[in-house]
Amino acid sequence: MKWNGKTCSGYPFGGMLVEGLQRAASEANLSGKNWRLPKVKELGSLIDTSQPNLAIDLTVFPETPNDQMWSSSPYALDAFFGWAVHFYYGSSYYTYLEDIAMMRLVRE
């Protein structure tokens, strides 16, 4: 999805964690800017459980998918897991690296 000046448009990119890391590197190469997946604490800071239908403020983050999103944070106890944040449930958790999740790239 891309910001068009008023809202986000297009379709969210989803895939395994390795695909998200590749997508960030590809965007960085195309734009010349430093894109990356956020750390789990960065994503978790967006959780807003006061929202009625989704645990993120849709006025600030319009069109956010009702799904889990990958972070770049590894799960220290097992190399086959990584951290994700779910913006419907408002929680952070670890999951298999082969699971499918959405990607929210951030620029440094």
C-alpha cells in the first residue's frame, strides 16, 4: 500500500518474514532511501486498544489490515520463530518464520 496524500491505497504486501526483508531491501534499492521492517517494540507502540474495532487508530493509520504484521525482531529462544504484532487483537507474539503476515515498512 502507498500513501497518496489523503489515505493509503493499493493492497497490503503479505508473505513470510524472509520475503518482507527482501521487499525492504528492494524498496531501498529502488528509492535510494533506507527502508526496513520495524522492530517488535516499534510495532507494538502503535497498538491502541481504546479503538472500537481494531487495535490501531485508523485516522492515523488508514486502511490498516485486520491481520498480523511481521517485525524484524528475532525470537531469541528459537531460530525458527520471529515476532509479529496483530492489530486486531492488540498483541505481540512469536510465530513460525514460514507463517504469512503483512508487512509495514518504515524509513529511517
